[in-house]
Amino acid sequence: MKAAIITIGDEILIGQIVDTNSAFIAKLLDKIGVEICEMISISDNKQHILDTFNNFQNKVDLVLITGGLGPTKDDITKKTFCDYFDDVLVVNNEVLAHVTQIIEGFYKRKITQLNKDQALVPSKCTVLHNLVGTAPGMWMKKENTVFVSLPGVPYEMKYLVENEIIPKVVREYKRPYIIHKTILTYGQGESMVAERIENWENNLPEFLKLAYLPSPGRVKLRLSARGTNKEFLEKSIQENMTSLSKIIGDIIVGFDEDETLEKVLGSLLTQQNKTISTAESCTGGKIAQILTSVSGASRYFKGSIVSYSTETKMAVLGIPEDLIKEYSVVSTEVAKQMAINVKNIMKTDYAIATTGNAGPLKGDSNSELGTVFIALATPNEVIIEEFNFGQPREKVIDRAVIKSLEILRKEILKNV
């Protein structure tokens, strides 16, 4: 089964908002074996919408459209549906009762004609009732293609996809199994990972596909299988992941898209009943932000000092002025002292410290742009490493954050 996703809205095309709806829809359809052929964003223009519908007609089984279902004049999707399906708008009494209840019962104000117009739907459509909003979904079929119109408001769209679209597709269509498994690697770039697993990749069976998903400091490997025998596909993926682990097990952190490095670290610290703090300069608190993004981080994360300026390093972290003058703020010695001092201040088992020249200016140090010192204070010692992550600034910061967490993970694993 093949599908396309269309997002309607000028606000997307001019960059005013980001289209997150398509990604959500695609992920859920993929889980039930629907192949996404195309995603596009188009303007609130009647002819453009009609042309797009025509382009997908009989080329895919399912077209999902989000946006353009509001009560204002710029929302034209329902009228365009009528033109495409040679239909007329009629009042759906069940939708009208629901809209009235929301406006007069919940918001406590008199319903307007614009609100009532939300209950207008094409006479031939199957109405998808939206219990969390006022705009209903519409399911209509022309020849071999089903067109489904959904509201653009994310929480309303999500409700309809999860509670109406997915169950209906599962009931009415026969689909293959599509299985994905993600392998998370940290510490080596895409080309190096590819070189290490070249022979393994070349020997994958035809029904297994490998995709590289790189980002600064990490590479996700996604294995995808498509077929009619779910048990066979799952067994094949598992066997190939086991053989992959023997090749690059040293850089594999996890085997799930949601099993991020920060979640792995949270689990390790919790299991060992250990705590962590950070003293950040060039990373500006981003390490602390990532660590605390994990639910339950308060069990192991005690705090951070973002000592961005030289004065803050001295006044808050207690770094001696003489040490800074002798070695500069971007140095092994200062990074080491930052880690030691924040560990003592926060009374933690581990402490990470970063100091460097992220760019584009050098600041209070003459070190090369991209230079970063990362220090990790452990219960027994202080580990310091020097890196040059190049430019631009964003790359330096991201790489420094990932490398800091990677160093911490390797050290914690020594005690497992």
C-alpha cells in the first residue's frame, strides 16, 4: 500500500511554522506497513490543490491532507474537495451538535455562523469525528485513491490519525510488514563506520536495507525489512544485528531510536547510584540541558555552573586567577580545575567540565578556533582530553557535548 502526505498552508512555505504533522503521520503509517512515496507542502491555492490531487490520482492508494479546514476565508480545503469530487457541502448534524457543545458548553459563548460552518462537509464523504476539536476529518474515494482531509492543528490531527485513520486502514487494507531497527553509534564518523562494516553490508540479504543517519558525533544505522512473514523478518534482522555488534560493538550505545545516549547514561548512573554535575564554558549549559531532558534525571543530576566568562570561572567556580594567566582559560589545567571544583561544590561522584574556543571569535584565549578541552572528574582521578572540532560554531558545540557524554559513558562502563 502506497501513500502520499500533503500539507496545505502558506505559513509553512514562508517558514513561519515547521511542518511536524507529516513526520508524525509518516511514522504511524510506516508502523502498519504503508509505504510513504512522497511528502509535499503546497499553498492555500485552489488550483494548486486540485493539480496536486490530480498528480496523485491512481498513483497511490492513500493521500492524507492536513490544513485548510478552519472557519476563516483562507481555509479552502472543503470547498476544493467538493470541486474535485463534484460534490456539495451539507450540514452534518452530529458535527454541528459537537461544535455547539464546545463553543457554548465549554467556552461559554454564543455560537457564530463561522463556528456552525465547521459542520459543513461534502455530502459523499465519510466523516471522521474529531472529539478534541471543531474541524472533522473527511474520507473520500475517487477511482483507486482515497483522499483524507485532516485539520492542521497538531493535537487534532494526531487524535484523528491515531483513533480514526490507522484503525480504518488496518481494517480495510491488506498490507505487508515493514520492520525497522535502529543501531545507535557514537564516536566515529559516517565514513569510518561505513568502512568498518563494508563486508557486512555487502552481504545483507536483498529484503534488508541499511540507511546511514549521521549527525555531529554520532551515526544511526537503520535496518529495514519488508515482507509478508513477520517472524522471518524479525529473525533476520536480529541475526544481522548480532553479527554487526561483533564488528562495531565498541561504538554501539543502543538498539532503539528512542534509546539516546543521555537515556543510557541516566540508566547507568541510576543503577550504580552515582551522581553527576557539570561546569560548562563553551557548551553554554547544553550538556546539562541534555542530561536533564531525561525523565527522572533529578535522581543523578545535581546541578551545573555555566561559567561562560573568565570572571565567572574565578568568582563562582573558584579558578585561581594566576592559573588562568599562566595557562589561559582554554587549557588542560583550567578544564581540570573546573571539573574538580564543580564536583566539590555539588558533592557529586562525577563532574564534566568544558572550555574552548567555539568561534567565530577567540575571546580570552589564543587557542585555535574549534579547540575544546573536556575534563571528567571521577571518584578516583581526572581525565582530560583535547580536541579540535573545526568550524562552524554550532558544530563545535554539538561535537563537544556528544564527546563529553561519550567520555562519561566509557568511564562509567569500567565499573559495570
